[in-house]
Amino acid sequence: MRKIDLQNVIWKEGKYYVAQCLNVDVSSFGKTKKDALANLQEALELYFDGAKISDLLKVEQPTIVKRQLQYA
């Protein structure tokens, strides 16, 4: 069995937590952080069941950066 390291982020959005993988375009949510991460784990397992590992983006030391946008 092969293993890969993935970078994930989690945040609260309304009454739910959202968990997102930075290496592939996969996300999920749950009522708690634990639920969101468990749901993300399941979604990632399903994703990689049919995906090529070559589709994986290498993400190292991600940084959260705030930006301000002005709009009309």
C-alpha cells in the first residue's frame, strides 16, 4: 500500500466546518472539525481510487495571506 502526504486546510463557514485539500481540488464539510476531516478523508479516498498520482500538486509550507478587495 502506498502513502502520500497531503496538505489540508479547515475553516468555519456559517454553522459548518469546511475541509479542503490543497494538492487536489477536493473538499468536504461537517458540523465539527473532526467530522469535516473525516468526510474529507473519505472524499480523498474516492478521488484517488480513480485518479493518477501524477495529478497531485506538490504543496509545501502553505501560508494564509489576507488580501483586501474593493468592489462596487
